[in-house]
Amino acid sequence: MRRLLALLVSALTGALIAALVVVAFPAEGAPNGGGPGDPLLLSRVNQAGPMTVLKSNGGLRILAKNPKRPPLMIYTSDNMPPLQVSSKAKVANLNADLLDGLDSTAFVRDTQLLAAYAGGDHAVAVTYADTVVRSVSLTPPSAGTVIANSTTAVSEPTAGHGVLCSITTGTALDQTHRQEWESGGVPGYTGQLAGTRGFAVTGGTPFTANLVCRHYGGGMSETSSLLDSAMTAIFTPSP
């Protein structure tokens, strides 16, 4: 009888120890319960249905010692943001790899932008000879493109006469990129003439764009008036 009792005690003791070992040392990567009120277990997968909130006056700090593994990894679906914050304060040294799917090289630095403007009260009488009405200049810091824009009011006293203009780097009318305005059948008509043109530029080379205009129609001595003309040049660097 004593032998039987000893065997039963030994078997129960072994089963109890095995159960305690399983509870205390669950398999690597296996969930540890993690229900409401359970402690957070390190080096294990913790699971909980309700949201887990950490409140600490000292904050939460992660000291990573493995250079091959990021200290914080967040996995979520593609349409869900991985983080949500309540502050608009700037986070020092927080670098983003992409912005709206674009690399930083796709954006122009404000130090690379350059613009020049020429305008104000201005009245020029143009004849059949090519006349430089406005000029705008800048020196690009690097290779890129200059977008030049021009506007002017036209006053023509004779019906059927008009003005030809072009934005060019020279002093002669560029027929390929000309703008045209005609008074039609209304004498003394005043209208607007505007144009835009792009130019490839190199860094360090001064650039000047001119608005060149001439009168057309009637005799050689007739003129048209251009009023309040203006020009703008904006430089953008090459990607």
C-alpha cells in the first residue's frame, strides 16, 4: 500500500512541475494570453482585444542594441497610417523617406528658386521697326529652365491695324513664337496681349528676356501704343 501511495505522489508531483514549467516558460513566439489585466511579457507575443494605454510621467524609451534590427516596427494595412499624434510640434531628427510617394530630389529647394520682374507705368509707341518694349534679367545658379511671361495693353487708333510681339533673347521679332493682336473693325480699340515662353539655361550665365513688338497695317509712319507692359522671369533648376 505504501509503495502504491509513493508512486501516486511521484506521478502527481511530476505532472504539477511540468504544468508550472509550461506556464512559466511558454514556447518562443507563442501568445501569452494578454487579456485585460494581464502583465506585458517581454520577448513574447502579447495579445489583447481592448486598447492598451500606457500612462507614465517618465515617458517610454527604447534603447536598441542590435544595429541590424529597428527598435520599433509597426505593421499595418496599406490604407491605414502607422502613427497618430496629437501635437503639431516638430520632431527633431525625424526623417521621412518619401513625401506623397516622391523622393526629396523631386522637390525644388527654396534656395534654388529665382525670379525677376519688370513693370510699372509704361507707354511705348511701336512702328514697323522692331522695338524692345520690356526686358527682364537674372543669373541662374544652376542649369534649368526660365519661364518668361509678358503682358501689355494695346491701343490702336486705326481699324484693321494691330501689333505683333514675341518673347525672345534677342532684339528682333521671333516669328515662330509671335503673339498677335488686331483692332478688327473698331477704331481706337484697346486690348490685352500676353505670352509665355520657356528657355533652357546654364548655371552662372546671365539671362535676359525681351518683349519685342512692331506695328502692322497701313503706312510706314503709323504707330500703335503699348501701355503698362510687364515681364516676369522664374527660374527652376533641372531635376
